[in-house]
Amino acid sequence: MCYGTTVIYRAVTEKQTRASIKTAHHYGGEFFSKLAEAALLADPRNRSRILDAFPEIVSKYGPGSAFYNEYL
């Protein structure tokens, strides 16, 4: 048997969280781009709700991903 492990990185600082959202806005498809746009415009409580509902924003576009970019 072969077992694979997947490491999911979490954005731990505010800078990493914002960079993950901006990266999703830039590289994501239409759906994730709009979600990221909403997260960028949201207050902290609603941004947290978006990230909790769609953890793929951080796991796919956050630290450790091929797309992650802190300079967007």
C-alpha cells in the first residue's frame, strides 16, 4: 500500500492572509476571484466567515502553494 500525505499550510499572520486572498483574486477562476474580492472588501468578521466557508482559498493560494505571492 502507498499512503500519501498532504501538507496544508495555514496563513498565520494578517500579511499572509491578505496575500493569500490577493493571490486567489489574481490567479483564481471567476468564482474564487469574486470570493476573494468579497473577502478583501469585508470587515474582519465577514472575512473570517468567507475563509471558514472556503478553506481552499488559503490551501490552494496561500503559503506553500505554487501560486502564493506576497507582492501582488
